[in-house]
Amino acid sequence: MSNPSPTPERAIYGFVLYLASIIGFGLYLIWAYVPESWLTYAGLTYWPQKYWALAGPTYFTMALLFAYIFYIGYNFTITQPLDSMNTITDEHARPINGDCQPAGAIPQIGDLSISEVNQRLYS
């Protein structure tokens, strides 16, 4: 298990990634907004077409949106139907036995039965 506390290595990696993202964004802005003739005059001749300055982020955004919608749809397909017993309990359920606790004690961690949930919510 890794330690989440800051270490010098993590600080260096974070700073390098920060600088790389700033430089990458600066290069993107130069490529997207500076005219092609200026870039050629400066000796920068191997650049992708300007079309990709808008198409790339648009495709990426749409791919993220599709992945988000696909993830929600996939969760709907693997969810058990409402009349399935798996929506009520399964083999990993830990029922709470409140009989052996003293009065006023904090209850044990466990799963409530569906009838107890309904009683507490809709009594």
C-alpha cells in the first residue's frame, strides 16, 4: 500500500507534469492561432492541419460524453430486475443481531432487512 503523504519524488513528478502541460498548451495555442505563413517563416514546417485544432478537442469531448453515456447504459443492463431476490439480499449480507447488545449501545455494522428499511423510512 502506498503512502499518500507528499514525498520529494512526487513533488518533482508533479512539477514536471505541470511544466509539460503548460508547454503543451502553449504549443497548442501557437499552432492553433498563429498563421501558417508565420510558422513557415520561423522554420516550423511540420505541423498538423489547422482543422485538427478544433476537430481533435471536439472528437475527444464527444468520446468522453459517449463513454459517460455508455457507462450509464451498461450499468442499467447489468442491474438486476426489481423482482429479483438479488436486489433484496445476497450471500454477502451481514444481518444485524440487536438482541445481544446492551441498551443505548452503538449498533453493529451490518445490512438492514428490506422490511426494517421500509419501517424506518415509511412508518
